[in-house]
Amino acid sequence: MNPPHVCLICMGANRDSERNLAAAVRELARLFTLRQVGQPVRTPAEGGVKGAEDYFNQAVVLETELGREETEAVFKTIERQLGRSPADKQSGSVPLDIDLLQYDSLTLRPDDWRKSYVRKALASCRL
């Protein structure tokens, strides 16, 4: 059997943030093996809609047997289950956003790694 893939994700929400992040962690724990779960950190909205509510962001390290695309599809399903719609980013009200930052040794979303909210979420996970 092959070893599981290790993923690093950053989640964010600014609508029902604490409830949605907690629900997302529960669903992730049901579907994957969680190695590490950072504390939610509150950060101001960056870019996007002026006057948007602050976000809560949270980093998670998990293991999966799924391929990268399948893993990302599971994240999109969780987002939709918690109320995410395509129009949310434009409205500035996001119930949940899950971004895959690293899949095994493959670094994804290089611009996100430089964003302060991602750095703060990763720091809460001691990464």
C-alpha cells in the first residue's frame, strides 16, 4: 500500500465564521485523517469588496488516499454543503473557502503563501 498523501489547506470564512469552520473541521475529520488543526485566527478582509466583514482563517494538515483533483473536489463539496455559492466572493460574504496550498511536496497557490492571513493561519498551526 502506498503512503497517504499529505495536504496543507487554509480555510477562511466571514459569514457564520466560527460555526462554519468548526463544521468544516468535523467534516474533514470524517473524510480524512487530520494530522494538525490550527486555531482560527481573525484577520481583516484583503482586497475584494470594500467593507467586508473580517475573516476567520484556519490551517489544517491532513492525509488522504485521494488524488489531488479528487481531494479538491471534496473541498468544493464541503464548501457547498456549508452554503457557499459562486456569487459569494463578489458579494464579500463567504461562508467557507477551502484552498489546497500543498499536496505532498507540490506547492500550490504561490501567491496565497505571501498573504498575511495565510501566514497567520499557518503560524497558528506552527508551520
